[in-house]
Amino acid sequence: MKRFVALGIVVILVAAGWTGAWFWGAGLIDGYRRQLAAADGVAAPKLVCENFSIGGYPFGFDLTCTGATLASGDITVTVKGLKASAQIYNPTHVLLFAEAPVTIADAFTGSQSRLDFVSAQASARLAGWRIGRVSLVLENPEWNDTVLGDRLIARAGHLEAHLLDLPQLHDAAAGLAGLGEYLEIGQLEAPGFDVASGAATFEGEADRLPDDIRSWAGSDLLRRWQAAGGSFTLRKLAASDAAGSLDASGTLALDAQGKVNGQLKLHSKGVVERLGPLLPEQYRGLVTGAQAADGSYSQTVSVAAGVVFSGVAPLAVIPPLF
């Protein structure tokens, strides 16, 4: 009998401790939410929820924010609903969900737009303090300019984007890591660029990034990345629709002055004809290369100390990035 009583006391104590820990964690989360709500939206982003709640007891935390407004400088973003979930036993894996519509307003330019979608899900997973995977999936996203009524900018049937840890590039001794980037868009329509039934795939790789995301804060991240010898490799950019295609690959890096250096190889068909006023006709051959017998164009564009070259002819200047 005494054993059962002792066991019952232990269970009660464990349950009480677990409950106390959960409410302590919920209090920390709510305190951070209050800090965001009290920010000025200039020096630090300001996030306000019309309604906020924390659930998920006893094994996790489910945060719900309805009527969310995020203000940062001239930009104000509103979201109908946000939800974040994490399990106590795996707190470095967070699931995020959003409810449409999302509106974006820029007080400086006067631009206003709205993003609608059927569903929006995101997830973030850490490996220690290193990014393990960050993903975003949108179903049927549609982006409209709303300054003078709805004007379609772009819509797609599906969009997904991923940041992936590249274990083979992790240098624990130097505190450096590599990230792969992947983007896929299907059933794309963009009337402003005469794109219909389009598709696009992007694959990239950035090496020698700090492997502790806590050190990413601040304005010197690019400078530290350059000092570590970091580079970005565009493995593949492939975009196409019924009327044309574009493919690109190359490598870019920064010098000690923050100027871009690298090379891009471009191949396109049916794109030059749609550039219109975006690229004056006298410069098109320099940017796109000569036309082949099949109507396609190929060109290698080099960037040296921030100056973009086609062959030996300078085309543009990219300002230093730090």
C-alpha cells in the first residue's frame, strides 16, 4: 500500500512540475509577444495581434495570432491569421501556418498589394544552432496590385521554397556551414511579362556561412561571409512557358570592398522578344548574345569589381554590398 502511495505522490509531483514548466514556457512566449507589440516599428519590427492565444498543453505550444499587423519602417503587412506549433520534446522544429489574405503597403512609394492563397505552410528545423531545413509551400498563390482596384501581378498553381543544410560543407572547427537553396513554381501566369502556363526552377548553393544563426544578426554578415571566402553557386535557373525558355548558371562572390565578382552563362529562346522597354534594343545583343539558327540566344556575362561585362563591353555597375 505504501508503495502505491509513494508512486502516486511521484506521479503528482512530476505532473505538477511538468505543468509548471509548460506555464513558465508559455509565459516566456507571451512576454516576447508583448515586447514585439510594444516596439516602435522603426528601430525594431512591431507585431500586433487582434487576438492571441497559447494552447497545446501538455506536450507542445500552439500559438494563434488573428488579425496580425507587422510594421517595419515604411512597410506594413497584415495577415488574417497565423499559427505556430512546436513540441516540447523537439523545440527546434517549428511548423507555421498562415490564413489569407495578406496585404502589403509601402508608405514611401504608395504601393499596395494583396496576396491570396488556398493554403500556406512553413517549417523550420535546426541542427543545434545550424539551419537544418526551412521550407515554405503555397497552394494557388495570387498576387494583386490593389492601388486602383485589383490588377493581377502573378499567380501560380503551386510554389515551394527550401533552405537545406549541406552536411558535406560543414566545417565545425571553423564554425562554417553550407546551405542549398531550391525554388519551384508551377502554372505561373504573369501578364506584365506575357508569361502564361509557365514553370520555374531555381537551385543554388552558398558555402562558408556562419553555422550559428545567432551570429547572423547585425549588418556585418556579408562582410564576415566574404572574409571567410564564401561564394554562391547558381546550379540551375530554368524558366519556361509555351513561348520561350531561359536557363542560367554560374558563380558569384564578393571582394574585400563588397563588390560582386563572378560569371553567369545564359541561354534563352523567346525571351528577348518580350523584353520590350526593359532593355533598349541597342543593348540586347550585348546582354543576350547573337541569335542562333534555332532562334535561341547564348551569352556569358562576367562581373568584375561590381562592373557587369559582356565580353569587354561594360553594361552596368552593381553598387558595393557592404
